[in-house]
Amino acid sequence: MVKVEGPHLSKKMRAMHNQATFATETPRAPRCFVFKLGDLGASVAVLVAVMAAGSGAYAQTIERLTFAQAIDRATKNNPTIAQAAAGIMRAEAILQQVSASSRPSINASLATNIIDPVTRFAGSGIFPRTQTQTLGAVSVPLLTPVAWAQRTQAADQVFVSQQNESDVRRQIAVATAQSYLAIITSRRVLELNERSRDNAKAHFDFANQRFQGGLGSRLNMLRAQTELTSDETRVEDARLVIRRAQEALGVLVAADGPVDAADEPMFDTSAEDVAVNAPVAPATLGQRSDIRLLTARQEAAERVVNLSWRDYLPSVTAAFSPQVLAPSGLFANSRSWRATILFSVPLLDSGLRRGEKREREALLDTVKFQRAGVERQATSEVRTAREAVASTERALTQARAAAVQANEVVRITDVAFREGATTNIEVLDAQRQARDVETQAAIAEDAVRRARLELLVALGRFPQ
């Protein structure tokens, strides 16, 4: 049973809190712990401790992955990549279908004919009442320029699908890396908020002790308690942010639950990579999967336009058709065959082929413009990422120095408050400033990691 006592609590609040019972169970036997708390703030602290212990036990069940493991699982198990891989299989199936149209084919058919009445000549039936007809058909394309062009274009689409799968894999890997870094940053912010809460708790205990002993004011105690409550709220918010990031990472790696980050990745970049004024070589852009995809699409579209002249060429097909009749009938042979050479040439299409070529040229221009825009954007991303790496590293240095200075201010003001030289207003202000500065330092660390990741992505070197 929790018994709450204190001169500043009303009778109603005492009755409400004296009804609370805390019990814990062990594998041996249930035990009940009785707490005697001096005020409402202490009871809140106990509740938070119990909740933290429960959340810690739950957090132990979350799967933890290293950065390399997360990227590997995401690029292997993510459904979006599986969809892109299915696109490759579909393109290969279309290539097989198109290739079959320019290759020999063999067909056979069997038909049974029953007629009535039977036509007779000189007392004999010209056709039997029941006759079975067996037909065979062998077709060999000799000259099919249009089908050959379609086969080449289908092969190009297979290559385009492969490049698209690589680009989708890159996008999933980048999203996974960003979610992984978000967990690291959120965890760092949680640690800072928890440390700020602990400092506020220590300050509140001291202020409350002075108040209970008649040395301090109730105003100082309430200020310290308000700061503690605010820090508890920030801690819960930070825990929720971590959980959301863990759930996002679990979705990307195709897990059945949240996934936690097990290490902090190191993104190695050379001095040449981060040189702000270094030119962006075309070969560097050629390493990016999105540029390779657009290059493949442009080459495929160019080949379609260049092969449009084949629409005007004739086609030649040879056919052989054997036939067996049983019974044969009066004037028909039981066995016969027919050979055919089919020559076909388009003479007038009322502008159909010219319209198709214009459409292909328009599609080619679209892909060219799209590629030019993406290359320009990629060049800008490289320059921006290089500048971001240099800027965030400078900002991180300043933020760390500011954090050291802010913590020193907290230490000095706390000592001064305990000696009675200042009020707790200065202590609270120093704690808030230290928390904000340390949070900015954590954000700066995350900014450096993200800037290096963005630089590797812009250079086409992530994922490997």
C-alpha cells in the first residue's frame, strides 16, 4: 500500500493516493512492497520506474541487427524488390513469346465429319457418311524483319527491367539506411532526455528536502517538480519516436515486428570525395543506378526508332500441310499434301507506319529530356552533399564544444544553488540550456552521418 503524506496535499488527494497498491511477483512467491512517500512527485517517480522496468523487459524481445545485416535483409526480402524481380521475369517471358513468332511451328488437327443424306453417284457415295480428317501444318518464317525487330526490342526491355531492379534495390537500401540512422539519433536524444530527467529529479529531491526541512520555499520545490514532469514527457515522446523508427525499419527488412539498431555505421569517404570544388566526372554519374536505368531506356528507345524502316519490308513464309482421309471417298485421295510460299508486302497503310515512327521519336525525346534532368540533378546532389559534409562537420565541432560549456554551467549553478548563492531559476535555466545544446550536438552527429551517406549515394557507391 502506498501511503502519501505531506502538508501541501489535500485530504481528497491523500485518500486517492493511499488507495494505490503496488505488488510484484517473483517465481517463488508473491511479495508486496509498502512505500511511504513524502509527496506526489515521489509517487510519480515510482510509477515511472515501474513503467520503465516493464518497457525495458519488452524491449529485450526486439530483434537487433547490425547496419550491414539490415541492408542485406532489406535488399533480399523487401516485397518491392521482389516486384521488380517479377518485372524481369515478365520481360523475359515477353521476349520468349516474341522470339517464337519468328521460328518454325508445327500443328496437327483431327476432325470427324458425319453427313446425311449421303450424295451418291452411279450407286456409290461420293463422300462417306462418317469420315476422319487428319491435318498437319508446318510453318517456317523465312523473312520476318518486323518480328526480328520486335525480338531485339524485347531483349532491350529485359535489360531495362534488370536496371530497374537495381535502382529499386538502391532506393530500398537508402530508405533502410535512413531508418537505421533515425533509430540511432532517436536513441541518443532519449539518452539526453533521460539524463536531463535524472538531473531534474536530483534537483527536485534537493529542493523538496529543503522545503520539508523548512529551509527552502515551496515555490522552488514546485519549479523543480514542473521541470521534472516536463522532462518525463520528453522521455516518453523520445521513446515513441524510437518505436516508430524501429517499426519502420522492421517493415523495410520484411520482419514480423520492430527491429532495433545494433551498431553505428561508419561511412568512409576520401579527401577527393569530399572536395567541395572538385568537378563531377561523367564516369562518376555513370555509377548511379538511376542514371544507368535511364541510359538503358534511351538506348532501347533509340533502337526502336532506328529499326522503324523494317516496317516497310516484305515477309516470306513457307508452309507444308499433309492430309489423311479415312475413308477417302469416291473422288478424293486418302493421302495428300500441299506446300505454300507466302510473300506479303505492305503497299498502303494510310499513314499508319509514319504515325508509329513519330510516336517512337516522341518517346525517345521524352527519355532524353528525363535523362538530362536526372543527370543535372545528380550533379547538384554531389555538390550539395560535399558541401553538407564539410558544413555538418564544422557544426558538430561547435556543438560538442557548446555541450561541454553548457554542462560546466550546470555544474557551477548547481553548486551555487546548494550553497545558497543563487535561486533554482538559474539552475533550471542552465539545465534547459544544457539539454537543448546536447540535443543539438546529437542532431549534428546525425547530420554528419546522413551527409556522408547522401554523398555516397550521390556518387553511386551505396549500396555496394
